[in-house]
Amino acid sequence: MQVNKEISLDYRFRLPSIIDYVNYGGKTIVIAREEGNWIVLDNQNQLAYFNALRTKTIGEALKTVDCSDDDSKWVVTQLVARHFEEPPRYQELIPVMQLYLTNGCNMNCPHCYMSAGKADEHELTTDEVFCILEAFKKNGGIDVKLTGGEIALRPDLFDITKYGSTIGLHMELLTNGTLWTKESIEKIVPYISVVQISIDGYSEEENAKVRGKGNFQKALDAVHWFTISGARVHVAMTAYYSSDLSEKATYYVEFARNLKEKYKNYDFDVFIATGLLPGRYGTLSQEESDEYTTITQRIYSQYKGCSNFVDEGFIGRHMSGVILSNCSYGYPTIASNGDVFMCPIISATNVVANIRTTPLNKIMEICNYAHNLSETRNLEPCNHCELKSICGGDCRICYFNDLKRDDIENVTAPVKRKCSQDVKNKFYELMINTNTEIFH
Ligand code: SF4
Ligand code: SF4
């Protein structure tokens, strides 16, 4: 890691007052629990030097601790690179809304947690969607994810996207990529912030197991036209689970790398799912699910050229400096018939309202309440945990999904959740891997 900054020996770091030390994997993770920040120390000399820096200048600490140049530089470099002196930054408003535009889909994927297929009879009209977008913007909203079903089945998709973009929202499209033409892509690209296209195999044969025959090339064509038209493109790849997935892993890696190489001059990336969403392959045993996670993490790491598994989403969230004290629980999710949910995985949560009978202002109030209630400071035992600003509190869906709207507004903090050493260890590993891959 290069840090282009000269630091005087007289410099005294203003380090956070609450520091936790976790010994894991032969290293010491030094955690600033309120700031959601950490550094990783390799030996006792580095630890002694860090402790000296809590009260002394760099020069004074060097005189009091027997520590090599490399060790002291490593500690200082990490403190600077990880902005260890900066105060925590909280995200005040709810920035993201997920809008399921239709339940209709031209595919019949076995893993689809939406059970999409047929459009709902009472799907939101164009004008209703416009009103929702406007109200969301007025309530401080920033990002709108348009999803389905397959959004390209909505004849008003272009109008909706353009409308949202024109009033200042960032419009993201989630599509299977099979119903687009070059013309429809070129027309919509100026109004989108990003498009996510799902491809679930490295070949026609493998993709067809999930997404049906003849759809692989269509999705690749959409990827191509969106990319070269200037859109920010994410290919979302969920490897198909089978007993020989381990042997097929290299084909997934090759496929993702080839795509990345082909579009290296564009805003393009492949995101490989490294675990299964609730509802996907519901019949897998815990053992199979764990095996799936291990193999897909390997695929992801090899694609990224990392020797350890690093979760890019995790890194991205922590590099931005915003502390992570929640997931997306409480972000409004609106189904195609207007039903409102508190979590994007709508098959696993209850309806809390309907947009046709409850104004979005009121819905945003409920969402804010639910989001606040599920913050780590309002969850037990997260409120006392050193990872409370780093892990985000892990998935809390099962602790809230029985709550109806009235319940949510009557629940008081702290809500109890379960956690285990395994969950913590998963995060300790991510923290160590992140520092190893990014800062070494
Ligand atoms: S989910 Fe577990 S690891 Fe995460 S903050 Fe809560 S108690 Fe800590
Ligand atoms: S509750 Fe779980 S499924 Fe829902 S947004 Fe949070 S992490 Fe995702």
C-alpha cells in the first residue's frame, strides 16, 4: 500500500476513545466500534506501538517501544489509509426504494423467489408509478430499483424510467435481458444509472437449466448493447447448484473473466452470488448450502484474482466511510399490486400497507420507524457488540417478518436477535482479508 503523505514525528493521532482488540487467526484486529473502522496487526510489537500512539506522538512512541521500522510504518500506514481519525458518518435518510413493476415474466426460473410468471390483474398504472416516484423524491429518496418479474414486459418502462430520471432519481434496471432490442436499449440508456442483467450459466446449456433454452445469447446481446451504449452494466451471475459444481467452477471463472476483458474499456463488471438468497433452491440441506457458498466464494475470488475471499460489497460499503448499522430492512419495497414490504425479499416478509390506501408519506414514516428499530443500537446483543458498526447486524428478517404494520409501530427497542461466534468469525475473516487484499 502506498500512502503519499509525509507525517512528522511530532504528529499525534486523534484516535477513537473506544477501542476493542480481537485476536483471530494469529492476528490482532483493532476495532473502533463507534466508527466502524479497523486495522489488522501482525505481531505484539505492532500492537505495543499502536497502544503507544493512543497517547503519544509518532516520535515519542518510537522511543518507548522496541519496534522495527517496518512494523511502525505498517501501523501508521494503516491508520492513515483507513482514515482512522475520522468521526463516524451516519446515513440519515432512507435512500433506496425497490419497485416491482410487474409480476409477469417470460421465464420460469426454478429459483425465483417471486414466483413470477403471470402479471397481476391489479398492477400499478403508469400514473400511480409516477406519483410514487414523486413522493419518494420529496421524502429524500435517491435510488430506485425497477424490478419484476421482467420489467421489459411493461410497455411503459421507458416512460417510467425517463420520468424518474427527469425528477432527479437514479434509476436502476434489473432485467433478464432477453426482451430488448438495440433500439430500445439505446433509447433508455440516457435515463438509467445502472442496469443489472442476470445470467446464470457460462454456456447456453448451463444457463438453460435455470433460464430456459435460447436465452443465453439474447442476454449476452443485451449486455453488449447496454455496455457499448454507455450504460453502467452489472452482470449478476448465480451459479447453478449441482453435485459437480466444483468441477465446473473454472468455467464460471473463465466466462466472467472473458466478459470483463471484452468490456475492459467500459463501465462493466460481473457480480457472482456467493450464497443463496432465501427461497432459492429451497430444498438444499445446510451442508449443500454451505458447500455452495464455499465453491461460489472460490469462483468469485479467482475471478477477482484474490487469494482470499473478499466481499466487494463489504469493502465498498466500508471504503465509503459510512458506518454500517443496518441492512436494507426498512427500505420501502413496493410490489406490482401496490403492496408495501419492509424488505426486498418480499416472499419472506409481511405486507405492511398498500400504496393505494396509505399515502407514501405515511409509508415513509413506517419505514423510518422500522429501519430505526432494526438499527444495531436497537438490537440486543448487537448494541454491545464490537462489530455493531461493521457487520450491520446481519440479516434480521426472521425477527421482524411476523410483524404487521400496527405491530411495527408498537414494538419498542431493543428487539432481541440471535448471534453466534460463527457469524462473528465470518466478519473477522472478511476484515482480515479486506486489509490483506486491499492494503498489502
Ligand atoms: S449480528 Fe452478531 S456480530 Fe453482528 S453486530 Fe449483532 S451481535 Fe455483533
Ligand atoms: S432483513 Fe435480511 S433479507 Fe431483508 S434486507 Fe436485511 S439482510 Fe436482506
